[in-house]
Amino acid sequence: MKLLFGMCLLLVALRVGCARNVWDHQVQGFHLLVERVKAALQKEALEVLSNIDLKWHEVIWSNVNMSQQCQEDVLKFREDLVHGKKYALHMLDASGKPPSGILTGNLKWPGSYSQCVEVTKERHDITFNGKYFMASLVLSEQTNQTNINLKLGLCVPSSCTENDVILQIENNLFFWSMVKWRVVKVTAFLPEVAPIGPGTITAIVICAALCILQLIGTLYDVMIERPRKAAKILEANAKGATSRKVIPEQEGIVRRLVLSFSIYNNLSKLLSTKQPSDSITCLHGIRFLSLTWIILGHTYNYSFESIDNPLALLETIKTFMFQVVLQTMLPVDTFFFLSGLLMTYLLLKRLEEALEEGQSVNFWMLYVHRYLRLTPALLFVIMMTTWVIPQLFMGPMWHSRMTSDLDACRANWWTNVLYINNIVHTDHVCLGWTWYLANDMQFFIIGVPIVYILYRCFYAGLAIKLLLRIANFGATAVVVAKYHIRADFFLAEIQEGRKKPDVRYTEYYIKPWVRIGPYLIGMFVGWVLYKTRGMRASDRCDGKMVLWLVSFGWCSAIASALAVVFGLYGVYNGAVLSYSVNMFFIAIHRSVWAMALGWMVVACYHGYGGVVNTVLSWTFWMPLSRLTYSAYLIHPIVMFVTYHTAESTLHLSTLNVIHYFLGHMMLSYGLAVLVFVTVESPTMNLLKITAGNSDTSNNRRPSDYNRLP
């Protein structure tokens, strides 16, 4: 009642103060009112602590075999708590306590880390500081069938050790709950920033060097290069030239290198909407929307460790529209499809151009270009994640989540750089979501010779692709049978928990022999587009036949895509798949999805996409699609910071998810712009310089960015 009355007074005071617009009086009145509310709350807390039959601190702390100093400090803390000392109330309040919502899975009771560590000797004239522990407990095996895990935050005197906390929990929590808990782990979290080591210093130096290069390049571009070009245009106009195009002069290597880092130049490339007449314009929209789908799925998936109502998700997954979220593996297959399509289409065009010019294609340089195109941005993100971000954030939830990830990056970053992190050390992987890049690079390595064979002898190339498809089906069947993989992948993860190692992830989800199917289909579609450039179906068929083919193709593609996305709706609502149906669905659903995409791309490319092609080819998507690589690398880090730097748990609801999803999108793409301008675009400019192409201006063909989906 006192709290409610105090809050009402607070609102009235603020309203009156704003109406009068008297800032000094408002601030003074606000502080006075806050002090009165705090005094009322402290008195209320004392009354509660004096009259309650079972005090929470007595549940946890009693006289058991603790270390001597810890026992003395605990007794002092309890005595001061009874007498209403402010620091003792803060420590009690900072410890986790049973909240509401336990029946919906709310077993994360973190308390308040910041409030605990604010209790210091100097501030409160005591002999100890507040020390925060996070305890992980599970029910004993005799009573536990579902691996129920309890996270409990405790604020204790700084003299207490992890062993003291374990003894207290094991001897006292039993009497409170009448259920025996087993302590899995107790970790102390100190208010100390991670030490700045050589890795952090190196990262800061690299970032500073990049900033200096960008500053120099931008100033040179804006103050010298562009005025020089403008002067040449004026000079040409004065001589009666009819074109505004300036014939480029031979550029020096230093000048070209400097311009490679120009922010103005790189932003112009990012925002450019120029594209060749034969470009596949619908891919821009597909690329952006696919990453949007992935971010939506990860918004749910990565929040699972931080929400206070995880069991509510069991009801959410039964809804029809939530099947879209459950199938976020499909947009990853979309990227594999796009990668295979673009690699085949562009390489076939290059082979044709080389043949016409009497030249040959340097296949080794294709691999070098691909490696150098991907790796700098990846290394930059690994560097920032491993050595810089840990300096910016702290807290129990942050450290408990990120410690293992950071250790993995420090130990196994080389597997990412070699693009073998989907095969080597898969149980301790750095930046777990980069398994996609490893698969994509491996597919590219085997795809290039297949395309060459396809170009020289179609039937030989087709036979190789068919053999790979058969091997893909066989490998998938073996993995599914051996590791008992279920089609309802997400539900299996919830029901069975994430085991160590998680074979669903290490042996099925990330393995190239399981995921190559959509890439091979993309290669076939790329060959079809190459062979049918400039053609329309009406060139070979009459109007009625074209209408029938287009209608049949669209109906089949839409029906197939919907069947893949919503086909497991019944399973998530209690239906059980037989062994054969489960195997069949897992084996073909990726291929069915890729074939539906293949029809859509072919139809849009040849002018039969209608409103679908209009939407997907909107030029607004082009800059966003160029950012998908950097945004893909960054977006999980944004989510980790959002979820795990919070001291309290999050509540899962549709509106909250929309809020987080939109925030993740904005932050991921905003940071992706920085990575693109700082690392990606300069890398591509430098690659062009080393390849002998001096064009580092805005005239660079935007289609070159399509090489990476």
C-alpha cells in the first residue's frame, strides 16, 4: 500500500512539474519524493523480514561447515540484516529468489549482479565486499526425468569461496524445497574488466590503422580526386565534347591503393543500383528476405537460454504460422542454392568469353579470389569477437554464455580460416554459425571442376552431378538412421535437450555430405539460365502451351514450398511420423525447396514472374543484399549482447519477439555497413588492383558483388 501510494505521489509530482515547466523545482521535488519512497520501502522491508515465518536467507545460509572467515562474515551479515542495515538489505535483495511463473519453466533466478557488487567496504564501512555467485543445480537422478536445470544467483560476503556456497546449497536448499538438488557448478563473478592482452592491443592497432587508411582515402577522394575529375569534365565541355564521360588516365598504384579505402567511394558502390542487362535481378530480394528469415529464427533460438517462460514455447510451436520460424533451416538452403547458381552461371559466361577471346581461365585464381573475398571480413569479426567485445561487457549471464565461445575462438580460429570448422573440432567451434561458410567453400572447390566438365561435355558433367546427388541421399539416410535424427528437429531439441556433443548439430546439421543437395540443384539452374539467355518460352511454344507451362510451374512450386514449410504442422501437434516417412521427409525436403526456388528464378529471369519478380527485383533490395555476408557474420553477436548482458530474464511473447527482431535487424545491418566499408569493399578493390584492373571508381560493375550470396 505504501509503495502504491508513493508511486501515485511520484506521478502527480511529475505531472504538476511538467505543467508548470519549472525545472529546478521539479528536480528538487523528485529527489525528495524518491527519498521518501525509499524510506517507506526500507521500513516495509523491515516489517516483512521481522514477521515472515521463513526467511529466504535462512533457507540458504545456516551454520554448516564453512570456512572460518566466511562463517564470521555471514553471521555479521545476518545480524545486520535483522537490524535493517542498508547494505545487508541490498545483499539480500541482490540474491535470486523464487519468482512467479515456475510452472512455465521459470527456473532462472539471477538476482542482481550490479546491486551485489556495489556493496563495498568503503561505501558501507564493513569488513567485506559483496560477491556474486551463479549456481547451476539439477534435480537428483532419482526424481529427475527431464533434466530440469535451476540457475540461482547469490550475493554473499567476499570471504566465501565456491566450496562454501556449495555446502550451503546442498545442506539447506533440501529443507526448503523438500526435493534434493545436486549442484553442478558454482561460479564467482567479480566486477573486473578482462585484462588487455596482446590480442586486444593487436586488434586495436588494426582498427586504428583501418580508420587512418579510410580517413586518408576519403580526404584524398573528396578533396583531390573528385575535384580533378570535375575539372576534366569542365575542360572537355569547354572544348565542345558531347559526353560527360572522362577517359581514365593511367593511374599509379599508390593512388589506386589510397582510393580503395575511400568511404565515399565504397558507400557509392554499396548504394549503386546499376546492373548489367543480363543480371538475375530477383536474386537481390531472395538474398535479403532469406537472411531476414534466418534472423527471425535466431531471435527465438538464441533467446531460449535467457527467457523466463521456456515451457510456453511448447504451446507456441503448435501454432500454424510458427511453422515458418521452425523451418529456418530452409533459408540457409536458399543461400546454398544461390551460391551454386551464381558460381555456375558466372563461370560458364567467363569460360565462353575466354574461348571467344582465345584465352584460358586461371582456375587457381578463382580459388584464390574466393578465399580472399571471404576471409578478411571473417577474420575481422573473429578478432573483434575474441579480443575487443569481451572488454566492453560483463556480468554473470554474459560470462557464462561467452566464456566457452571465446575459448573456442582462441583455440580453433584456424579451422574457420581453413574452412574446415564443419569437420574438425565441431564440438568446440568458433562462431558456430560460420559452419555455412565452410560448406560453401567446400562446395565451391568441387563445383568449379564440375562446371568446367559440364561446359566441355554436358553428359559427363551431368553424370557427375547425379552421382553426387545419389551419394547425398545415401549419406543423409545413413546419418539419420545412425543418430536417430527426427524431422521435427526443433521439438526434438526441446524434448531431449542439447547433449554434449550434440550429434544433431555435429553429425547432421553442418556436414557437407548432408547439405550439398540445394547447391547441386542451384548449379543445374545456373546452367539452364546460361543456356536460355535472351530466350523466352514463347520462342519455342505457342501461347496456350506457354500459359499452361507457366501456370503448372507456379502451382507446383508454390504447393511444394508450402508442403515443406507447413508439412510438419501435425507432428508438432502430436502426430507421430513412421520411420520411413521421417526418413523420406528429411531426405527430400531440402531438394524440393531448392527446386521450387529454381522454378521461381527461371520464371522471373525469363519474364514470367509477374508481381513476384517485380517485388524481388526492386532496386531497394540491392544495397541490402550486398550487406548479407557481413550481416550474417554479425547478427548472432548482436543477439548474444542483447540477451546475455541483461541481468534479468526476458519474457517470450509475440510483441517482445517483434521488438527484438526489428532491433536485431537494424543493428546487424548498421554494423554490416561499417564492416562492408571498412573491410569488404576495400578487399574487393585490392583484389581488382592485383588482378590488373585499375577501375576503383563507381564504374565498377555492381554485378561483381553477386559472386557471394
